[in-house]
Amino acid sequence: MWEIGLLVLVPVLAYLFGTITERNHYRSLAHRERHLVRLPICDDPHSLTTLYPPPSSRLVMGSVVVTLDLFKRVVASLANRLLGRVESYEALLDRARREALLRMKSEALRLDAALVCNVRLETAHVFQGWRGAPSAVEVLAYGTALIPAERTRTAPAASGPVLAPPRRPLARPTSRPALNP
Amino acid sequence: MLITNLENVPGQRIMKSLGMVRGQALQDSHWMTRLLSGLHRVLGGELAHYSALLRRSREKALAHMEVEARAMGANAVLNVRFSALAVVGGRARLSVLGTAVVLE
């Protein structure tokens, strides 16, 4: 009898915990996004970097591994066969992307960056679960943080992998013209 | 050393391109953390151990790439891309690619 109880109880608990975790995560994402909205990011590799030539630039990244709870995972992999769209995975990927971008942004803000350019998002399936359905996803967001000259002096010392400021900042115009000279 | 995912550095000319450099990392995790993460996967949410594992291995791969670029005599690595992530049995393997150049 207790085996049946366990079979019912575990998915129910997983569903409850998973739903609560998801709701809290969304709430925390919305809260942090409001705080970090002052740091602009863009995915353009060219124009803005010439508009704002960096005396110091640094690779910043943020990544997160998130997973669905057991109940939603099983339901999603069943729904995968029957229906086209799997909403729980959409929510999972949405959470992962937003979290990764936020982590990247907060790393950039620690360096006093004014802008993060050339932002790229990469998604990978970390575990291949039951019936080939991914059970956890990893999203990595990375980009180049541009730190204005007047702020580099106050920026903290290099903690991650990377970078000395160029020896001659703003020495020579690049071959690529700026958008707004 | 300048490491960036931009294709060129504004205000600096590329004097010489030395070709592609690569950094690879293979990072293992403790069986206990694997077990705890396995339990955590039932409840859902962030797997903090794996997030940390992948972050560490990415930093390691970047460091390896930097060493390789330095050995080639480069002073910058441009157009950095992360690729080929695989997690098999709690072991993370990933690589990072870039172009080693000499800036003026």
C-alpha cells in the first residue's frame, strides 16, 4: 500500500515544489530586471563599439543550469508526442535565458560597464532524460562589456579570465566608420 | 591579454593574424554533489552545482586558450566562441575557440 502512496506522493510533491520554485524565480527575475535595466545590452558587434570605443573591454558571461520538476518533465515528454507545443519547456527556457542575461549584466555592472555589446546566447541540453526529452538546460549569455575611461580607475581588479587595457587608448580610428561621428 | 568576442578592437589595428586557438576543459564533479543534484532534479529549479561546474570549466578553457595564444606570441584573442558542451555522467567537457592576433 505504501508503495502506491509513494508513487502518488512523489509526483505531487515534485509538482508543488516545482511550481513554487518557478513562481519565485519569475518574481525574482522581474525584480532584478527592474534594477538592471539601466545597463543597456546589444547584439551588434560593430556599430556601437566604434561609437563608444573602449579603453578597456572585457568578456563577461553568465550561465545557469535549470531543470523542470519530475512531474512536469514526464507530462512534457508525453505532450511532446501528442501536441506540438510544450509550454513547460517554453517557460523553462525563458527562465534560463533571463537568468543568464541577468548574471551577465550583474557581472558587467560590477566592472562599471556602460554597455555590453555583441551579446550571444547559447543553449545546451545538459541531461538527456527519458525518451530523449531534455531534462535540464544550460543557457550561457556572453558579451563584451565596454568600460568608459573615467570609470576604469575605480573598477575592481581583474577577477575573471581576462584583460589589460590597451596600451594606447583611442589611438587611431578604425577602418569601420562610426554610425554617428 | 585582451580576450573579446568582438571581431575587431575599435581604435586598434590588427597587425598579424596567427590563426585559431582553442581551449578545452574537462571537469569532474564529486559523486556526492551528483547524488544531491539528482535528488534536486525531482523538485526542479536551478542546479547550482552544475552551474558552478560549468562556470569553472569555462574559466579553465579560457585560461588554456590564453596560454596557447601567448605561446604563439599573440597579445589578443578576438571573436571568442564557446562551443561543444557535453555533460556525461557528471563530467563536463567544453571548448572555447578564438582567433589569436597581434594588435599594434
